[in-house]
Amino acid sequence: MTEHPSSALVRATIFVRDLDKATQFYRAIGLTETYFEGKLSHPSATEILGFDDPRPFEIRIVKRPGPNYGMVGLFKLADGTTDDAIPPATGPARIGEVALVFYVTDMAGTMETLRALGATWAPEPQVFAMEHRAQLEVCIRDCDGVFINLVETDPAQQERTRPELDYS
């Protein structure tokens, strides 16, 4: 077994406006299990985020069934922790922005559900073509304006261990 200096991406954390609404949204994408849920009360929880006024806040970490990576942490900061809120983004990608990418098996059904759950920007999916493959894709924004790329392909593809193409 090869030793690596780091893990795969374990989790992305999103600071949300409405914990329950965000949870419903990400459950509809397929993150149906709860890895952790609770209120973080120890001062270290806010200190590590850069705040010097410790206030307990609620979190919920959701994941798909299986290994504990690729999770999404939904953090609802306590009222008064900060007045600095990013306005929800709309429209296409911006330089410096991160996209969360998910494989889905049913693009039409997933899009219908996510629109109903408050996707703030949801254009129609289109075929994304590369020289070696093509699949249905779309970029949308969640209820907090987070940029998400949905790819219609078998989610088991994430378990592949070789590159997409042979680069040797």
C-alpha cells in the first residue's frame, strides 16, 4: 500500500442560511445519510473559523452510503456571529469559485426536484462532449448560491482507480 501525505477530499463545508432547507437540497442529490449532526459549543469551533466571540452553532454533515469521503458539511452559524454574509450568487461560474461535482443517474428527475427545493439558478442540462465521451451535464446553484455541477453518469465511476485517458 502506497503512503500518501493527504487523503482524498473528505468534505466540503458550506455556511448556510437555512440548515433544514440546505439538508433537503443535498439529500435530493443523493447525500441521504447523516454522518454527524449537532451543536458545536466549544470555543474552538468558532475560533478555528476565525471568530473571537464564541457562539454555539448547528451543523449537519451529510453523505452518500459507503465510505466517509465526499461529504458535505452544512454549518448554520449562530445569529450575531458575523454580519459578513456573501450575497447568494446567481448565474454562471466566477473566477475563484469552487464547484461541487456530483454524478447522478437521473438528470431530469434530479433537476425537477432541485428546482422545487430552491435551486437559485438552474438552466437546462446539455450534452458535454469530449473527444472520448459525452454525457448530459448542467451547472446549477443551490439555495445559498453554491455552484454545483451535475453529471449524468453511473455514480460507481467515482470508484475507478485509473486516469480517464492513458497519459503514458
